[in-house]
Amino acid sequence: MNAIFTDASFQNMVNIANRYSISTNAVTDLTYTLMPSNGTMAQFNIPELGGGGQWMLGGMTMVGDMFNNQLKATVDGLCFELSNLINQGDIQYKPLPKPKNQNGFQSSNWWGNLGFPNSTGSQNGTSYAIFSNINRLAIQQNGEVIIFDTLNNQIGGVGQQQGGNYSVTFTSQFGTVDLNTLPIVSGKEHIEKPQQVNNNVITKAQIAPIIEETTHNITNTDLEEDIFGKIEKLASLKDKGFITLEEFENKKTDLLSRL
């Protein structure tokens, strides 16, 4: 069953449907496909929008009738407006009622204070909750809750896994997500997992020389392009989860101060 949108969110979708002269149901169905990726992509099959189609923010728009440019423009406009509303927090799901414990009192969600997930489920004794808007994935297995940073993965699929540490597998726009490569935000805090670059396992200790090489040996004669290039390298390390946002900002500030 799909989650229920808040009244304000539904009204925003009604307004868009009226402007584009299409049904509210079509806009609602399209919004459901955008929510798991926080408004960055959609894969849909809506008869009113030409059947099957795909959309990606800042990228492609594909519809069943590939030569119907008017339909393509309509889908692109709809997805773009809905994406903006999702990012601004103007389209949200209603919070689920908290489950009651055996004493009849409402208990907290097993994933803690992460807020309302885009989707939840349970397979083979493993529960999961996906929070696309904050890049978090919560997994509960054998009574233990682990929170992952999903980095730039927009998780959109869940399946059953045979073997491994977890009984479920997740997919994103990049394919199957290897949970062993995702930073752990909470749970098993004392386990330092190796990170991967180009399929070669490296550790935080090995990342440090890369950071130092990137930020040192800069003289007053260096061109601005060199410094900006080094900042881009640091940004790449951050996006891949090798350094934290705080570490990136500190190094970037150091580099910019030398201009």
C-alpha cells in the first residue's frame, strides 16, 4: 500500500494537475515514483502520460510515444515542478502512527529519530527503512539496528539476498548497492570498514596521504585553476565517503585562503 500524502501536499499536486489539465491521480502516481529518489528520477507507467516512461533531473525525458514532443515537454514540466516541491518539503507523507507495545503505550520507531522514511519493509527477519531525503538507510537484524549513509545512491529497489551479512539487497541508479562500502552512521560504531577505490580495498590510513598530497606543496605561484582542481579532488573523496563533510570544508577553506 502506498503511503498517504499530507493534506497540504495533496493540494499542491491538485494545483499542478489543474495547470497541466491532467487528472490528479496521474500526478499523484507520478509523485510516488519520484519520492524514493527525493525527486531526482522517476520510472513510471501511467496511461495518461503515454504509458511507460523515464525522467531524470537535469538529464533525459523518455515517453512511450518518443516522437510526441508535446507529451515529452508535459512530463518534463510535471516532474521538474514536483521535484522542486519535494526538495522544498512541500510534498511529504503523513507520519505513520507509532506502534503500540504490549502494555498499550505507543512505542518509538525502531529506526530512532530519523523522521519519516520514504519506504519500509521486512524480508526474512530483516527490517529496513529508506530515508532518501537525508541519505540514510536503516536496517534492523537480530535485534540490532544499523544506520548507513547511502552517499549518492538513490535506493529504489529491494530484493532477497542469498548469503552475505544481510538477507536483503538494495539497488540504486548505479546497480546493486554493496552495504560493505557504505559508511556506518550508528550501530557497530567500533567496526572500521575498509573503503574501496577502483575495486582495490583501502583504509582511512591510506586515504590520509592522498589528502595531504592534495592540500600541501602549494606556493604563491600556483594558479587558481590548480587550487580549484585540488578542491574538486577533495570533493570526489567526500562524495565517495572517504572523508567527512567537515574534513572537506576544513581542507577547502585552507586551500582558498592561499589564493
